[in-house]
Amino acid sequence: MSELSEDDRAAVSELRGAVMRLSRRLRHQRVDESLSPTEMAVLATLARCGSATPGELARKEHVQPPSMTRIVAMLEAKGLVHREPHPEDRRQVVVSRTEQADAMLAESRVKRNAWLAQLAEGLTDEERAVLREAAPVLEKLAHL
Amino acid sequence: MSELSEDDRAAVSELRGAVMRLSRRLRHQRVDESLSPTEMAVLATLARCGSATPGELARKEHVQPPSMTRIVAMLEAKGLVHREPHPEDRRQVVVSRTEQADAMLAESRVKRNAWLAQLAEGLTDEERAVLREAAPVLEKLAHL
DNA sequence: ACTAGGTAATGAGCTAAGCTAACGAACGTG
DNA sequence: CACGTTCGTTAGCTTAGCTCATTACCTAGT
């Protein structure tokens, strides 16, 4: 809420570059071969929220509604998600995950941990502590 | 170095989601309309290093060489970069930025600061401090 | 009750930005 | 001096988002 320091500007500039590069690597080194990072993110959101409409998901993932329609269609085709009409508003659709999705999320968590263990070997304990603190802040930033 | 704690796993999982969403927003809310984030990043790298070959740039940006060829071609077409034969190895090409690129970088820094000021209003001083610390770590992570 | 306007999801078509495979020119080494 | 290697590039493909247009449905005003 106060003025940005010169350090802040430099840091966020660095942040910008790092986030772009890191996202490219994450996109490439995906944990589960058959699922795009965004599809994965949608499943994670559904794991947090239980169920949601495509519009809500689009807003949460910062994607346009038509894109979310495609993503949900993909997930449904893969049997990971399940669409049913909204009880009160028949325009809307309620998306929720299947048991297969839960199994997939659990399995993928195992794989991801293996990959993370390997990646985190290059960081010191202090650096990991920094990231642990930074994660929620980045989350907040992404939703601002 | 040491074993990953449960907190670490949760944090990096959160990190993954945040980085993906944030990168999407960065890609969209670009500071300079006519330049993609990656082109911007290449110019920034050239600002740090002075000049480099396409191969070096590709490695630094974690992009395949053909992609870098396209990016450099774009930048050259826009008059922001300038290719000349390597003095000793005639296979290689040396890429360096033009005065126009320097002007553009300066101008874009102003715009970016305005955008950042607005974005950072939603964060507390503590959160900004966390990000300031986290930026170099993410940079390191991106290059691991 | 009916119509006007707004909102949700979707369909169609486009674009951006990466990738791989294949190639030609230039280098260095047995 | 010929052979494999490295560098940049070309060609063509894929993915994952976007916009614009459409359809179905809800809601408020008359």
C-alpha cells in the first residue's frame, strides 16, 4: 500500500522473467503426460471447491469462458469430470470430478513429489523456506 | 539437499498453480503491446549480456533453437535487434540490440512500473518483502 | 402474460508461440 | 582430406489460448 521501492521494481522485473521461464519448463516437464497444466489446474481447483460451473472455473483460472468449455469437454472425454444441469438455473452446468479423477490426482501427487524431490535438490533449505513463504503470495498475486 | 517436508510439497504444488496462472496473466497484460513476453525477455537478456548468439539465447530462455531463430527474426524485422556474422566462426551469428531497442526498453520500464505500482497496491509491505526475497530463488529454480 | 435485455454455455474459426524433423554450411579431427 | 559435429535455419505441425456469433434461459418492466 505504500510507494514501491527501487528494489521492488527490480525484484518484480526479475520475477516476471523467472515466472515466464518457469512456466515454460512446467508446461514441458509435465507430471502427467496426458493432461495439460491447465487441465491439471482445473482438477486441482475442483479438488478444493468440490464442484463449480464452467464460468466460475474460467474466472478462477483466468481463462475466457469458451476456453473453459473446451477444457471441461476434454476432461469429460477423458472421464475425469462429470457435467450435470444446475438444479435452479438451467443455463448453468455443474462440473464435478469423478472417482477416476481422485485416483489420478493421488497418483499424480506421488509422481510430482518424485520430480520435486529431484528439483529441490538444487536448492538450499533457506531457499526452500523462502519459496514456502512465497507460494501463497504468488497465489494472491495471480488472483489480483 | 535434505528430505522434502510435507509443507514443501504443498507449497510447491501451490507454487505450480500460481506460476501457471500468473504467467497467463503476464502474457495477457503485457506492458508493450507489440512485443511478446519472450521477445521482451530476449531483449532483457541482451541488455544484460550485451550480445549473444541465437544458440546462447535459446539456452538462456529455455527455448529450442528454431524458436529462437523465429524470435530473433521478429525482433530484427521490428528493428530492435541486429545480426552480424561471428568474427571467428562463420556458422555462428552475433545478435545485439539497436539504439531503438534501448529506447524501447527505457520507455517500457516506465510503463511497467506504472502497472506494477497498481498491481502491488494489493499487497502488504510484508508480502512485497517476501517476493523480493523469492525472486532470485525462482530465477534459480527456472534455470535448474 | 409478454416482451426486452442480460447472462451462461457453447460452436466456429483464428492466431500465437512453441515444438520436431530435416537440411546446408562451416568447423575440427583422425 | 573426408567424416562426424555443431550452428543456424526452413518447413510443417500442435497446442492452447482468443474473439465473435449463437442458443437457451432467466428476470424485470409494462
